[in-house]
Amino acid sequence: MTDDERQTLTQTLDALDRLMRMFQAERMVYLACAFASFALLIYAGVLMFSSGKIDPTQLGLIFGASGLTSIAGGRVVLFLNRAFNLVEDIVRRLAGLPGRAG
């Protein structure tokens, strides 16, 4: 690896580090949403077992909590996927490989 390639890779990793720090607050919000949705799921489960029946309120809690989990998890995965695609593109370019399709 030449000095130019090392410098490019170092700059890319530094940019990725800055990007991760910049969106750290957003990831913390999504993590808090995931914890809140898990608490809602536990609460709905306790309500169902204690009452011995399922009513629309409990179903609403379950669907709401699972939707919140999906949204929070999906956003974090999307962000990390884009960040690592950036690194993959740089490494491919440095290795002389063709870029990713799409």
C-alpha cells in the first residue's frame, strides 16, 4: 500500500469516526426508543397474564411496541449500513476492485 493510499484510508476512517460522533445523539434516541418499546412489551405481557384475557388495549400496546422497535432498529441499521458502505467503497477503490453495483 502506498503512502497516498494509506493517507486516503486514514482520512476515510477519520471521517467515519466524525460521522459516528455526529450522529451519536440520534443513535441514543433510537436506543431509548428500543428500551421504551421493550418496557411496553413487558407491561403488555404482565397485563395479559394477570387478567387472563386479551383485550384491544393490550393488543395496541404489543403492536405499538413492536412497531417502535422496528423503526428504531431499522434506522440504526440503515445508518450503520451507509457508514460501512462508505468504507467499503474506499477500500475497493484502493484495492483496484470495481465499485459496488447500485
